[in-house]
Amino acid sequence: MATSLTLNDGSPIPQLGLGVYKMSNDEAYSAIRHAIEVGYRHIDTAALYDNEVGVGKAVNDAVAAGDVSREELFVTTKLWNDQHHQAEVAFQQSLERLNLDYIDLYLVHWPVPAQGLANQAFSSMAKLQGMGTVQSLGVCNFYEEALESLIAECGITPAVNQVELHPGFSQKPLREFNEGLGILTEAWSPLGRGANIEDPTIVSLAEELGRTPAQVIIRWHLQLGNIVIPKSVTPARIEENFDVFSFELTPAQMDSISAMDPEDPEAGRMSNNPRLWPEVS
């Protein structure tokens, strides 16, 4: 059975969700409709992905078909970097594209330290709470100093910090920092852009357990306490990625995956360093 975690505002969040990065509207629609049939109840999109229309249509059509109620679903979207100065406007634009009455979780997509507007954006987002259109607020790609600055300035602790996190880049210090603040860690690129599924450690464990490499990695995330949002447009893989609740990794197996981190933690990063990216001209 799929598990849920509790955010620091008391709201439940399904621990396993479907990510839709780099999907077209049509791909997102098809993937989400199938995912809901399989049992997924958490969908993660963003303004940047340019597929909020397809996401919203899939959610509304699934509800209209009686496959699920809106209250059973958890929909996340994100504020992009060029709208930190008008977060409330950006939120309304996302809400309209999604064609939903409310969004379950709204995230600042990147801190953009060179721009210096992330705290202002989060404060503006906080004004939306209580209006009935957003339940929970969080951030993506925030590092320790950025979180400390945001909480000190805004007086609000984000519910979620969604960051790059996968075998070889387990982000243990940041995960522990998040936990100390009562922030749940959510993993994007949880399969290491597909590279992790070919790693000998993962392949060996998958053979030992009679599971796919992706299932082993997703199970590792779940047992670490991460929220995890693997992406797939392939129906069989969507099903496989959800079939991770009937087995467990032993402590030794967990440790063997966590030990894939290189000596230099940054060497495992596959995307941009949020302390440095993006530069602002």
C-alpha cells in the first residue's frame, strides 16, 4: 500500500508521486491518467514544464470519470525564476492553466541567490494561504544558508525542500538539516537521469531481490524518508515504479546504495549548483 507523510502544516502528502518534467501536454495527460489507474495520487509539475494544461485536464477528466476524487489527489506546481517579483500573479496563471480550484503544494523552483528575490517571493506566496487556493508551501533546490535566510526573513518554515537526490548524490547533510527544521526532503531526478539503473551496485541488488533497478532505487528513497517523484511516460514503467511497497531493503542493502556517494559530495551532482546558478546579468 502506498504511504503518506505528514507535512509540518499537518497536511498529508503521498510519498511516491509522478514527475512530468519534459513531458508534452499530451504525454502528461496520458501518463497521469494511467498513473491514477495504477494508484498514484501525487502529481508534480511546474510552470517551467509548460504542461500544466495537460496535467489539469488529466486530473479533471479522472475526477469526472469517477476514477478518483479531487481530494484524494495531491498536485504540486512551482514558481519559475523570472516571476519571483510577482509570485501571486504567477500562481494565478498556474491555477488557470491547471484549471483547478486549488493547488496542494506551491514551490519556489530555485533560490537564485544572484537575484535575491526568493524570500520576497515566498512571503508573497504565504499571502495566498488562507484564501483556499493553495494548501502548502515549499521550496526547491534550497541549500542550508538559503533556508536559514528564508525562515529568518519570512518567519515561515517551508513544508518541503525538493532537491536533486539520487544514489551517488544522497545529500545526507542537507537531508539532516531539513529534518532538523521539520522540512520534508523530496527527491527530483531520483534515478540519476537513468544512469543509476546501470550501476553495478544497483544491478546486483536488483538481481538479488528479483526487482528492477528502478524499483530498488525508489525503495531506497522511501526508506530514507524521502518523497520521491520518478518520471515515466511508459505505462509498464509507471506500473513498475509504483510496485515498491511489497518489499524492503535490509540495512546493509541501504548502506551499500548510500555508500555510492563519492568522497567529494559535489562530484555526484548531475545538474546545476543552486548556490551558483543561474547567473543574473
